[in-house]
Amino acid sequence: MKKILLLFTVLLAALVLWFTCANCRAIRRDVVSSPVSHERWDALLKKHITPDGLVRYRDFLRDSAELNAYLRLLESAHPNDKTWTRAEQMAYWINAYNAYTVQLILRHYPVSSIKDIKSGIAFVNSVWDIPFIRIQGYTYDLNNIEHNILRPVFQDARIHAAINCASISCPPLRNEAYVAERLDAQLDDAMRRFIADSLRNRIGPDRAEVSKIFRWFSGDFERDAGSVRAFLNRYLTLPISAHTPISYLDYDWALNEAR
């Protein structure tokens, strides 16, 4: 009986996920809109992100009106491949992921970890499956943005250094918005800083202890560079040799809050 109930729960969750994804496309062709400005988000990040990428959530709370104004701007203009460049679309979705993650934390603040925010079917749905993002009639969750849009549509592993999951072990939240005209340089800088960050990656001549992001999404890094090792070497001042063992650090899901 327990196995039947578990199977039913999994099938129900799969059906919900299919229905959600069927109603959210990566790039809409039926809406013509102009790219939005990310100046509001840029100003908020400059005010509330520390030099090491931690978030002053209490201060963000006091600026909720400004954050909500920026999110309404995102909600007013869905990216499409007729009038937006690839860089404009990509910058939009990276900023959207990060801004909506901050909003989700603020809605439940104070919280010790983003994983403490629960919703949906126990052991099946996670915080990343909460469908709280609505853009021009389309509903998304954070997983939709990351796994149905950013990763498969743009196929650029540097995305993993740009989006922030509100946790200590995540790549630091950049203290500026991503913008189309500087996107390539920003993504390179974000990945270079992430790999060089000794809190999240410890790489030397004899060992490479790296973030589990490189294991969880190894296929993305292998697609871009042939192997995780080759990808790391693109951003290391001193490349690791073919004989340097690679291991993965424990992931700290504590909230990335500035104290």
C-alpha cells in the first residue's frame, strides 16, 4: 500500500510539473515588447550586497517597494526572439532568477535557509518548485527559469556562476545587474571569481576541492569545455594537471546573509 501511495504521489508531481512547463515557454513569439531596463535592480544590488557577495536582507526589506517596482517591470515585458537579442534575453532571465529569489526570501524572512521554505507535496516539491512568478500571463517557478530556460536555451555553463540560490555555497550574488552590452565580460568575471573563491573552491597544485555545482551540472561544463577539468583550467591562473585529483566540497545551504 505504501508503495502504491508513493507511486501515486510521484505521478501526481510529474503531472503538475508537466502542466506547469507546458504553460511556460523559454522565449515567447506571440508578444512583442521592448527589453526592460535593469537600472532599479542594479541600484538595489549596489546598496544591499556586500563586497564578498552576501545579502543585507533586512535592508532589502526596507526597500521592498523598489524591489517590487523592478519585478513589476519584469512582469510587464516577456522576452521574445523577434525583438530581443540573445544577450538581452539571457540578462533578463539571470536578473529575474536572482531578484525573484531575493523576493522569496523576503516573503519568509527571517529564515535560516532557503530550503526551510516548504510548499507542495512533501519529499517531491521543493522551494524551487513554488509557482510564484507571473510574467505576462505565464507562470514560472525558479526551476523553470534555471532548467527550462537558462540552461537548455542558452547553453552556457557560466550561468552557474551568475545565478544565486541564497545560500553560502552558491556563487556570490554580483553587486550589479547583468546587462546585455557587458554580459559576456560579466559572465567571465563571475566564473573566474567563483572558481578563485577559497570559500567555495580550494584549488592548488596537488588537489582540487571544488563546489558540488561542478558535479551536479557536470554535463554543462563538459559540453562547453570537454571536461570539468578543462573548464576549470579556462579560469585558473595556474591550471591543474591531468593527474590532480578532483573532489567535491560539502554544500552549505545556510542563508547567504550579511551579519
